[in-house]
Amino acid sequence: MGLFAQALKVVLQPSALLANAFGVVVGIIAGAIPGINASMAMAMILPFTWGMDVIHALLMLAGIYCGGQYGGAITAVLIGVPGTTSAAATVMDGYMMHKKGKSGKALGMALIASTIGGFVSAAVLIVLAIPLAKVALAFGPAEYFGLAALGLTLIASLSGENIYKGLLSGLFGLLLATVGIDPFAGVSRFSFGIPNLAEGLDMIPVMMGLYAVSEVLEEIEKRIPRQRIDERASTELPTAKEVLNLLPLIAVCSLIGCWVGVMPGAGASIACWIAYNYAKTVSKNGHLFGTGVLEGVAAPECADNGVTGGAMVPLLALGIPGSNSTAVMLGALVLHGINPGPLVFRDTPLIPYSIFVGLFVANAFMFLFGLLLVKPSIKFVNAPESVLYSGILALVFTGAYTLTNDPWPIIVTLFFGVIGYFLRKHGFQPPAIVLGLVLGTIFETSLRRSLTLSNGSWSIFMTRPIAAVLSTATILSLVFFFGKRYLPKRSRA
């Protein structure tokens, strides 16, 4: 308790609070701009932390991390474009709620769920840091393959009415993940002699094209004036009863986010879909998911922010970054002469304990600033179509260019925008494509490494305890989905 008291004293200093609050604001703005995510904002801020106190620098970066995770939900709800890759699942119900005039409820629920998820993840980080780090250390290629396979079963639940088009969309995403250098053979695949393709497809331009550009093209084609959202009705936040009813779901999905976050490389992009699928499975309103229900917003958002504390576990306990954002924090530690890993708790214990406390403070700031931004955000989407769509495209292409300061990401964004436009017109599912792309690399590399270690024997996925649990869960998930979908039809026949 002595270390917590010291950390609290440090974190509550005016300069530390200012650094933390500034980080949260930057994170929310960065997360809300398609193409600019938390890790990118942290990387841009990192050089400016050189002259700062190390704890203040880490508190600011932690604030950006937390704020960025929530910020992606703002554009996901209001314009149907995930500001970050981890907000893709929020689009499913959040954007539909916005179209129904329930923008305030959707944003409010996203904010409340994100805040609770952040608090839960910080608590889990404090209580279970070392044990969870040991669990993460036990994950090998077979376990990561099981996790990726379980994630790919979500494609079935994202397929809408036509499961075959959904599966084809997922396979297309898996195909996109193979573009670039073969991780084992070292040869170029599907690059067609284009040097930029040899490096693989960056997920951010692909997502911006499939979601943002294709959506704008589709809306322009309709030529139907957008219905203005009544601000008095749309800024109505979720009621206390609605929040209390969803607390059990939020708690479970927050823990799902912590569990996924603690595994290096898994990330919030996977956690949000696992939580969304879990909520759809257990909810009595599961058949309404995708039409605009609060559960569909709460589940991915609390998992999204649940990842933040989980990803800190391998960073602080093992010196292994659990995500792109914690990789930047690793750089900040090294920049200030701190060696991350188990010894950090012995040699400089005030640093990890300050991060523990700082995460609670950052989430409190996130809730405060998030509430203040609800009305301005809704006013923004009430702008004329010409202003809104041109603004979206400008932000998207600016964000794409800043990835490498090169026109190539803009070309990729525009290409997949056109592809996404035609896919939407013919009933194919962009979320399934994105899921295939996100999990494709993990799926392939983990499968090939596992089979190499086992000399080609598939038994490795059932003889290792954790891998066997994940493999069994994958099979049961498929059986449950297809059984629920087709058995009633056969019974009626």
C-alpha cells in the first residue's frame, strides 16, 4: 500500500494530471479520425517526451492509449466508419442506432462501456499482472492458431442472410493477408512485380477504403438527402436502468478484452469481435444484432478498452509489448533509460505503480471529455452532405498519406473503396473481409510453425491443453451456429 500511496501522490500532481488529460484529449481526437489511431498518435508524441519526467511521459502516453481506444467509436457511430480497427464491430449496431435517431444513446453507451472496461482492465492489471504474464508466456504457435481459428468462426455470424457470401468475403480477407513476403520461404507472393505490394497490405488503408470510401460512394449514388438528427432527442444518454441491465455483459466482455490483451500480438481488433460474438450468442436479443441494439455497442467497446490494461501486463512483467501502442510505450521506457521486464518492479517500482494509478485517472478523464463531446459530435454530422462527405474523404486521404508520407496508401484506400462499393452492392460483407485480413497472418504463421514443431502432426492442437481448449471451442462454435441456423429449417421441412 505504501507504493500505491506514493504513486497516487505523484499522479495527482498538477503537472502529471495535465499530461494525462492532454494525452486523453489527443487520443480521443486521433481515434476519431479514420486512419489516425492511438499508436500513431503516441509515436508522433514520443519524441517530445525526451525532456519530460519519465512518469509524466508514460502517463501522457497511457492517456493517448485509453482515449484512442474510445475515440474510434465516435466516427463508428456517427458516420459508420471505424476511426480505429478495433471499432469495426461497433459500427454494426452503433451506426444503425444513429440512423434511428439514437446517436446519444449509442455514444453514451460506448463511452460508459469503454470507461468500465478501462477500470476493469486497470484492476486486473494490478491484481493479476504476474500470473497473467505467466499465462501469456505459455502461449505457443498452437495456442495462437487456436485463437485465430476461433476468431475466424465469427465470420459465420457476420454473414447476414447469405452465409455463402459471408464465407467468400472472409476467404477474400484471408487471401489479402497472404500478399507480401512469405514469412517462411522468403519469396514474394501476389505482388505482381509492384515493390509496395511486396511489403504486404497495410490494414488501415484497406479498412478506410472498405468502410469510409465505399460508404461515401454508396451514399452519393443514392442522392437521397440525409435526414437531420434531432439534437434534443439524439443527445439523450442511456438510462441508469439500461446501464444496470447491461452490467453483467459489460463485466464479462471487459474480462474478455483483458484476456485477449494480455497475449502479445492479439490486440483489440480481435477482442472486439470475440466480445461481439459472445454478446450475440448469450443475448435474448441476439437475432436483433446488426439492427441497432445497445448490447451490440456495449460488448465490443468494453472489450476494446479492456485490452489496454491487459496489454500492459506483458510489457511491464516481461518487457514484451502486447500491442502496437504498448510497443511505443516500450520505446518510451528505453528512451528514458528504463529496462522493462520483471526487474522494473524491483529497481523502479514507482513507475509501474504510477501506470496502475494513471490508468484509472485516464479513464476518468476519458469519461468526462467524452460527455463533453457528445453534442459537438452530433452537430458535426448534421452538416450538409457536401461538407460532410468531402470532409470525410479529406480526413481519410490525409490519414492514409500520413502513414508513410507516400501516395501509395492513398492508392490502396481508393482501390479498396471502389472494391468495397461493388461488394456492398452485391451483398458481400466488409466486416468479414476485415476479420479475415486481421486474423490471416496469425492464422497462417501459427499453423505453419505448429506443424513444423510437430513434424507435420495435427495432434499438436489437441495434445497441448490450452490449444485443445481453443480448438474444441472453435468446433463447438461452428456446430452451435450451423445447428441453430439449419436444424429448425429441417424440422419444419
